Amino acid sequence: MAKTKKIISRQLEKMREAKKMSMRRAREKIRNDPVHHAEEKVKDRYRKRNSRRNIQDLSEREQKFEKIGRNAPDAIDNGKKLKKSSRG
């Protein structure tokens, strides 16, 4: 017998909650150990610093995408001309 949408959504919700609790316990475990916590902070800072890219490092197309904003990808993809705003 096929599962109903309601049952499936309940199961998904339970799985999400279990994952959240698992991650909470893992973070708490890391926070309780000062040495491990310091190592994780260093790794996190390094990861964040390396994930940032300057606009000069992007291709011309990506630069346009960043300038108009992430919520308007169709303006580039469909070849629409962009209106210049009075702000700059």
C-alpha cells in the first residue's frame, strides 16, 4: 500500500529533527573540549576566508551577476537589458 503524503511528511520531519539534535550534540561536545573547540574555530575561520572571492577574481558574467544581485539571474540568462539605477 502506498504511503500517504501526510505520513511521508511526518517521517521527513522526524528525520530533520533527529539530524538537528545530532548536530546539536556534536557541537556541544566540541564546545566542551577547549582544545578541540580552538582547532575547530581556526578551521572555520580558514574555510570562511578561503570561500570569499573578490569581484576581480570573477569572470565578466559572474561580475554582472554579483552587481545586479543573486535574486535576478534571469536578467543575465535571458539576455534582458538591465536598467541603470539612479544610485550608481
